[in-house]
Amino acid sequence: MIRAAGVTEVTDTDFGTEVLGASLPVLVEFTADWCPPCRQMGPVLTALAAEEGERLKVVQLDVDTNPLTTNAYKVLSMPTFMVFRDGEPVLSMVGARPKRRLLEELTDVL
């Protein structure tokens, strides 16, 4: 998987600890190597992690190697972004978007 700089990669194994058990809200990008829009989101996620790191944890999950989590949250399209707060999904968005729009959509959960 092509990982965005400053963004943690999570797996089926550590999803519970890294995402569901996190103290901050967590933005998860469900991504795949074969997905061009996912690759476009790399720089956006890197910038988001750097700018909002105090308020938001940003992670990526490779759907091809982590089917349990992908299926548990019924993720069908890439990229899918989900925000988890206190172990629960509170926001879901599908498709690549510019950073400004992503930040606008995250306003309510930050």
C-alpha cells in the first residue's frame, strides 16, 4: 500500500486499539493500491495529519489485506473515509475530495 507520510497504517489486528480505542476522533481512509483516487488523497491526508494532529488522528486501512474490518463496516467503494469517535463511526464519506472540502465535512466531528 502507498502510505501517506505521517499517516499510520492500521490492520484488522490493531483496528480495535488504534481506532476504536483512540482518545481522539479518528479519520480512517479505506484504501487500495489499485485505486487511483486513493493515491490522489495521499498528499491531502499527509497535510491533514500535520495540521489537525492535535484534534484528529488520521489512519489508512488497506481493504485488500484487511477484509474483516472492511466487511464489518460494509465498505464497498474506494476511497471511503470514516470518522470514529469513542469507538463508533460518526461520519462516512465516499470518494476523493480536495482538502478544503474534506475539512468542511469534518467540522462537525472535530
